[in-house]
Amino acid sequence: MTSLPIEAILPALKEALRVRTSTVLVAPPGAGKTTRVPLALLNEPWLAGRRIIMLEPRRLAARSAARHMAVSLGEAVGETVGFRVRLETRVGPSTAIEVVTEGVLTRRLQADPALEDVGLVIFDEFHERSLAADLGLALCLQSQALLREDLRILVMSATLDAEPVAALLGDAPIIASEGRPFSVDTRYLERRTEGTMEAQVARTVREALLNDEGDILVFLPGMKEIRRVEARLVEMGVGTGKVRICPLHGGLPLDAQDRAIAPCPPGIRKVVLATSIAETSLTVEGIRVVVDSGLMRVPRFSPRTGMSRLETVPVSRASADQRRGRAGRLGPGVCYRLWTQPEDLRLAPRSAPEILEADLAPLALELAAWGIKDPGELQWLDPPPAAAFLHARELLIQLGALEADGQRGTGGLITPQGRRMAEAGLHPRLAHMVLQAIPMGLGKVACRLAAILSERDFFRDGGVRRDADLRLRLEALDGNFRDSEDVGAAFGVAVDLAARRRILAEASALQRAFGLRDEPCDEKSEAYVASQPEKVLPVFMEEDVCRSDRWESCVDACGLLLAFAFPDRIGQRRPDGRFLLRNGRGAAFADVQPLCNSPYLVAAELDDQGPESRIILAAPVESEDLERYFGGQIEKERLVVWERSSQAVRARQRERLGALVLRERSLADVEPEAIQKALLAGVREEGLAILSWTKAARQFQERLQFMARWDDDWLDASDEALLAKLEDWLGPHLYGMKSRNDLQRLDVREILEATLTWDRRRELDECAPTHILVPSGRRVPIDYGTPEAPVLAVRLQEMFGLKDTPRICRGRVPLTLHLLSPAQRPVQVTQDLASFWRDAYFEVRKDLKGRYPKHYWPEDPREAIPTSRVRPDR
């Protein structure tokens, strides 16, 4: 067996685990921690014959690690070393080391919280911080604290910030391995060039093939980019002769994944086009050159919309170093980084933990099955965000997985339905869909639909690619189609044959897990009694509900099944062809297609970008099915509301499913109080201008405001204050009224005056009179528009003989005099009439006498005769 750097620290690791129950191991890529550590610990006394479970974040890495360890022991996989991953298990009675994916550990913990037959749990590549790894560690820590003090926990990583993890594990010791000191020549772009990322990658691969030795590992963000780069390399002549192009991603068949990581025959070079699946744990034989696009694809979840989407983002510093390390495992290597050195300095230190950005519905369901309502009861490196966790619990309540206790997002205990959903190993949405479908005779089609939604779309290109109808995908899984060419010919679309096979295998595995026979769904289906002791789900009986009187075929029930999984994304067509979803969000198709005309549909996949989400996958659903299967969630409400368009109160009865109005009719017999309330709401919405404000009414309001300004005992009568107190002063006068026209008949002055007692009316007339008698004998109105300074606008000649400014409010408030010319234009504004007569009148008199020579302009206005005419009568 080849010596690896990790072997130098194995004695220290053994000693740490002998005296402590938790340890952290940090070792760089290529040190051998994944394949050597479990074997080295296999015979430790504290293991006491129990098994070692090692978690790997990906299925391919788990299978590969188990195979390498088995080969090193000279055995087949399934003897001393085995693995458990989704859809595949290779373990036997003598298996002592199980390599599992993280969801498998969660299922095992739920079934046996004490892990009685397990002595050590290893979390490999923990730096990836997957949601399942964080959950698995939190559950193991509680199990260790409450049930199994002797349970060992080992956290291993290549780039982990070890101190926080060690503190979480109770100040566990940190063991570090230096690794193999092979140098890697890192090369950056001098500057960004024009063209696509795929074109740059292809050019760099060709350059590396010409200038460097060894196989090449190319990191790309996703399958789409892998296909594009492969096509460009083929155009350049790469991939023929002595160079092989090998895609590597989780969607490939197992044999294709094995070919990508296996060594090539002598004289053949390999170009592996991989996603981040090749960053850690996985050893790709022969690699001496890495070409890093600098991009990765990560899921982002929005609690606001309840939807997840994949985003392409720059890699972190930790991921970039992991990728570069792949070139230095066998000897000196080369890493081409397709970004500049200044951009390199701006990389984030590490990627955000998945728990901070993922859909937390699976986590919330697992915690509920564990018996935990508040995540704070467990130990976390990063606790789940409160808003996302609240949203997750609300969804689980809607799916019937948690008991509702009357408060938003605070569902109580897990229900029997929720426990069955947790045992299914599917996302809670999909598990709920299958469980609802089985009694309806739709179990098989639900399993197929769940498999489609769990994998990538196998419709890739062609005319149907933009068609979002999921029924087409279900039809394309029909066994009558032998290969992708048959499917393509039938649907006018290029088909990913490997993805189609994987989906069919996943659907079959789901049927077995749910105890369903593999029969056509439109035939009578009966469950069979399974004898496997590991079966965790109860056996269901399927009733023959899939008949011609319900659906022409089970495919036509696709929309209803989706509604069980995505009740918040049931959509109702708007007049313009867009859709309103049950959760209140808007959604639309990117282009015109048949589903645009569906009155109702269910959106299974949305892109959650912009104010309206783009619908990617959906199926139509009948309103009758919504009423039949969601009748308990349909709310009936009587609405008496102000309708702005008609400027009147309208009374309706609505049947509503969330934001969707399924049915509406007018109501004739409505309580007067409800109409009054709606009418007052209409006044608030439209403003007081909806009432008929005469000049007298507005002056009365202004007089009230004046009194409130100068006397604290008077209430505010501004528009804002009146709107706030509509029920008090306007409400009693609205009996029998329903519309704006009715409101216009009200005498607002009379209504406002009715709010005053007799004594207050007398005080108002005394302190804030509507008019004042001026020396000329004319009654002139007072303008109270400015409560601080009421205005009296009067011709100057009418004030002759008055020595001082007139006052109101028992002499406390002088009027602001607007002294006017004969043409009614202001010639002076003053609150001090005596001062005006004494100091300014003579200048004003000269000007007015010149412009109005026929008028009377006495030398002493204080002794002159006031007049409202050209000259006073003698």
C-alpha cells in the first residue's frame, strides 16, 4: 500500500479518540484522510465491535471511497467496507465501515437515536457545510450528550476553520496533517478577454494539452456549461485520437462516472469536465493540470417567496484552493485560473453554509420528527435563520405535517402524516404528494412525478424545450419508448437518455419504498404485503379512482398531484394571460404556449426573479378538483367594501383559496352597520373631498380650527383629525346611504355644527364670528384659513374713522387687515392699524390719489367719514 501523508498523524489521532469522544482532523487534499483514517481506526478498543459510519457529501464520492478502501483490503465492496447511498446499498453482515451520504445518516438517527451499533461517526469534507451535515452533527451531539456518552465523533476537512468546530465539540483536540508538498504552478489571466466563459475554457484546455503533461481536470458550474465546452473542444479537434473528453457530474450514469475517474490506458490523455463534485473526497486518477472557470452553482432560497433558485456565483477562496490542490496530488502540477490576480484578492474566504441560504422545510420536518420545535435546543455551528425556519414550519402546517396551534408558523407536534413524510426520504412537498396520491390510485404516477422533480429536466433542446407542461415529461417516460430517438421523434425534443433512465430507476425505487407494485397506473392497483424488515413505510391500498369518469389517463391528474406538493403555487389565470398564485405572488410564462390559456395551473418550478416569477414547469388543474380536494382550505367570506371604480359600497360573498377568488356573487341583504363601516372606509380612502364642501361648511371648519389653535379645550378640526374621527361626527348621518352621490347630499356645515353643544355654539359665534361690522356699516366676512392670523380683507376707505385694529376671541387675537384699493387690490397688510394711519398712510394716500383722483382721500383718516362709495354722503 502506498504511503500517504496522513499516516504520520494517525498515532496522534488514535490517542485523541482514545481519551476524548470528539476530535477535529484538518488535512489538505491528497493527504489520504478519506480512505486511510477509517481503516486505521477499525481495530481500536473503544470501538468495541461497533461500526464506523463515514459521511460523504456526494453519492459518487461515497461509492468511490468505499471501493478504494475495499480494494486496499483485497476485498469486494460490501464485505468489511460497504456503502449506502440513495437507490443503492452495498453492505453485508460483516460490514464494519459504512460510507453513507448524509440523508442516510439522518434516517438512521431517526430510527435509532442512540446509534446502538455505531461506535464512530465521521463527517468527511465538513467544510462544504451542507445542510444535511450540519443537521447530522447537531443530532449526533445531542445523542452523544443524552444517550451515548461513548459515541465518538470525528470531523474531517481540508480547508475548515477548525477552531469554531472544535469549540462546538466541547473544545475537542485539533489534529493537523501537512499533506504532500507537491508544488502547483498557479497561472492567472493577464486581463479579461471578450467572448464566453466556455470559449475561454476551451482555449485554455487546448493550450494545456500542448504545453503541459498529464490529464486535465476542468471545473465548470453546471451540466449546461459542460455540454457547451465539450462541443467547442470537439469543434477544435480535441477528443479524438489520443485525447478523451469525459464529463463528470452527479447526473451521469454510474458507469460513466467511473470512466471519468478511472486512469486512462498508456498513451491516452483525459480531459475531465466536472462540476464541483470533483472538488473533494473524489480522486480522479492521473490529473496533473486543473483549469478552473472560477464559477460554481449554488441554491438560493427566498423566505419572501418560498422558492429556491440556482445561482452561478464566483468560487470562494477555500473552493479555489481545493480545486488547485487536485493538480498536486501525484506530483508537481499546473492550475489555470480564469480570472485575474486583482479579482483573486476579492474572493470571499469561504462559501456561505447551506443552512443560511437553503429551503429549511426538510430540516424543520426532521427536527419535528426528532421531537424538537425550537432549533435552539440543539447545538449548531450556524443556527437556522429565523425567517426561513418560520416559513418552513408554515409550509409543513399547510401540508398537514405539523399540528397548527393557532399562531403563525408555530405548528406544534408532528402529525402521523408528517412522520410518514419524514420516513419517505423525499422533500416534504413530494412526500406529501405521493402519500395523498396512493389512496386515489395514483401512486405510480406520483412516484414518477416526484422522480422528475427531484432530477434535472431530461427535455433539453428542440421545439418542446420551452414548453413547461409537465404532462409531456410523464408521457415521455412511457415504456413504449425504447430510446431517446423514439422520445425525440414523438415530442420533437432532444432527450437526455441517461437522465430519463435515472428518473425511471428513481421512480421504481420510490414505488418499492411506498409498497406499490410496478403496474400501469390506469389498471387496478393493490398493495402487496412486503416482508422486508427494513421497510419503514406502512403498506397502502390503492383504490381504483383513476377511471375515465375522473381523468382520461393518470397523466391528466398531474396538475392535482402537483397541487398536493405545491399548494402555495396554485395559479389562477388573469385576463392578460399572467397568473396569480395562491401565495399572492405573480407568475407568467416567458413566451406564449398552450398552458397560457389554462384557467388554473400549478407551478412546480419558478425562477423567482423580478416582481413576477417565470414559470418553468407546470401543469393545468381543474377547478372541480381544487374544490373537491382543497375544500377544507377554501374560505367563505362576506365582503362589504368600498369599490373605487363604481364609487359605491358593494356587498359580495366570495369563496377564496388563499389569494385566489374561486367564486363570487352579489349580496342583497346586508347589515346597515356593515354598509356604514364600508362607506366610512371609502371616505378615508377618497379623502374628505368626496363630501360636498360648501363655502359655509369650509368656513365653519376653519373657525373650529381657529378655536382649537387659541383654546386647548377645543378639539382639532383639521382634515386629518376629522378623518380619524369619522365614526363620531359623520357616522350617525350615513344611515341608508351607499354611494358617493348619497354623500354629496349631506350638509357638512350642519353636521359639524351638530357636534357642538348650545353653549359651544354661542362661544364660537362670540369668539370667532363669521363677519365683522366695519366703520362703513358693511358686514365683512373673516377668513380663518390661517388659524394663527385670521384675515379681514376690506377697502381702505371703509376703515376711516377706526383708530385701532379690530380684535376677536375676546380681544386676544388681532385681525390681519388686508387694506384694499378701490380696485380690490391690497395696498397694505397690517395688524397695527394705528401705526399704519400714523406712519404709512400718507405715502399710500399720494399713490392712491394719483390713481383714483375722484375718490375720497382725507388728510386725517382717523377723523374721516368711512365710505363704501367713491365719496361719502354729506
